[in-house]
Amino acid sequence: MSASIRVLIVHNLLWSHYKAAVFTELHRLAERRQTVRLLVVQLAKTERSRLGLGDPSPGEHAYPHVLLHDGPVEEFGLLARLRTLFGVVREFRPTVVNLTGYYDPAQLALLTYCKLRGIRTVLSNESTAADHARRGYRERLKRWIVRQFDGFFCFGTPSVRYLLALGAQPGQILSRRAAVVSDAVLRRAYESAPGSAPAERAQRGFLPRNVVYVGRLSREKNLLRLVRAFASARKQAQRGSDWGLLLRGEGPQRGELQSLVRQLGLSTVGSEAVNPDSPSSDAVQILPGVAWHEVPATLALGDVFVLPSQSEPWGLVVNEAMVCGLPVLVSERCGCAEDLVREGENGFTFPPDDEARLGQLLLRLMDAPASTRRAMGDASRRLVEAFSLPVVAEEMLTGFERMAAL
């Protein structure tokens, strides 16, 4: 049977490798089922804040797509976006349009066009009520926008709850699990990475056991509190000297973090101890950012993963850590906490402002037998399977078919 449903997905950045994985799997399923023809419009190649993180790999984008602007999205003007986007829409003639944001005026114009032409629309939503202050005219505007859509793909339970509060109907929720990573690729990279055994870590200049954070070094990530909580837990741990804290990433708070590390006596020789190009056996090491496919090599150095953010719509790096089999400590302000963390089974959640509680949980995992941490890591792998690529892509494809049948 030839494809009778034409689905157009409008996405912001070609750089987003996890979305590329979703679109690739969705295209693979659509070709097999032969009911849906898929086209993805990538508005721009990247954004300014990600220019130093490398270009997208062509091999990641194994799905039909067009790139409208070969540069940062900030340099892609509204008139140019409107002209090129609507040119694709007129040529492709979609049955269903999936928008991945409602802040872009060009996408809002496309939403209006779809309503006038009777084209079904689906919104991909990552936002939750907790990731920013929610009040005033912005919420009233969002409430109106949400009511214009026919269906929704959501990043977990908090995302669903937020949309329902804005006026979406339960029957319009097409997927609750759209927060996915390239799980198979990450797992293979993790299993082949060096440094998982304590002796191997020591040979490479790392401590035998490590707590790991991967992400931006910026204020909303709450890393100063993490460093202080780790310092407290390390002093109390039975074998505290075996434990290190690895912070992997780039961002404006690097210098402030380095100063705090020295102030707390967690480095031995000043700034050289946290030189991003020269790992040492210091208690806290601040390592440079890497491309996404290199993250498993850092996770292989860890025994516990922590995401202490003050605000995080989801936190895909928690998916990554769980795919790699690590126990996780996750701030309750992260959208993923409710769906991915089972208290005491694969990790714990904590209030991001409660430094003492974070320190207690770190101490608990540092003093736990290695077998307990391994069992929690195994639980992480099981729990994250519900957010695997094939599962979510199947839900999305079924959702598009439902929309076309309305």
C-alpha cells in the first residue's frame, strides 16, 4: 500500500542528535508500514551556544529532511523563515504537521495556516510547570495556543500535567515518553570504553570510584552546591579518599567552580589540578565538554551519576546514565525525576536547594557495597527501556495515523 498520510515535522536545529535518532527510527517504521510519508524541516544547522560542540554528522540524519539555514538559528530572520518554510509546506502538501515549539512566530503562522486549511497539527512539548515561573499573559497566550492543536507528544508525566492544565484533553496525548536518546549507540560505546575497573582508572589518573556530572557548567545546574555536598560526604565516607567527583562540560561557571574546588582543598596544586586537558588524581576534576557520542567514556569512569539542576524541563543525560547502567541522583526539579527515578531502587531524588540532603544521599551511595550500586544500575537499565527509541517511534507513528483519521 502506498503512503497516503503525509507528515511534516518542523524542528529547530539539525544539531540535535537525539531528535535525529527519533526521526530516523520513525522513518524506518513508516517505510515498513507504508502508510506514512515523512519529511522533516530543520530550520537551522545549530545555535550560537553550540558552535563549539562540532557539526552534525550526516550519518545521524538517515531520514528525509531539508535544511533551511546552514548556520545558527539566531541568524535566520523571521521573513526568511516564513518564506522558506511555507515554500516547503506548499510543495509537500502535508496531511499532518508536527511543530516542536510554540515560541517561534514562523511556526505560529504555520499553525494558523493549518487551522484554516484543515491540516491536523501535533505539538511536541518539553515544558513543565516547574521549569520556569508560570504566570501572567504568557500563560494565557500559551493556553490559547495549546487549544489550537489536535494532539501532543510529551516529555513525561510533568509535561502531560502541564498541557492538561493549559487546556489539552487527555485523549489528545499521543505519547507520554517522547524523551529518548540513542540508547543502542550509547550502550555499545559504554561497553567498549576503557576505565571501568578501579585499577584502569588509577592508570589514567582518576580515583577508583567517582560521582559523575555531564552538562553545562552554568548557574541553573546547581554545581556549586553539588561540590560542597560532595566535599561533606567525602569527609564522612568510610573510604572517602577513594571517591572523586568528575564534572564534564563547558560553561560560564568554570572559573567559579575551580575557585571553590581549591578553597575546599579538593585539589592539590591550584589551577593545574583542574586543567581540562590534564586529568589528575585530585578529588574534583573539571573536564572539557565532548561530543555526545563520547559521553559514555566519561560515564564508564563513574559509579554514581548526579543531576542537581535548579531547573530542567527533562534532563536527557539521565537517560544516558541509566542506559549505561548507573544509579542516579536527580533533582526533583528535573522533568525526568518522576518517570525515571524509583526511590531506593535505581536512585534517589532531592530538593535542589537542600545541600544537606544531597550530601546524605551521596554518602549513602558512597558507603553502599559495590553490589548494591550495581543492582541499582541494573534497575536503571530496566526502567529506561520504556523510553527506548523503537517504543517511542511506534507511539508517534500511531499518533500521526490517528490524527490523519480525524
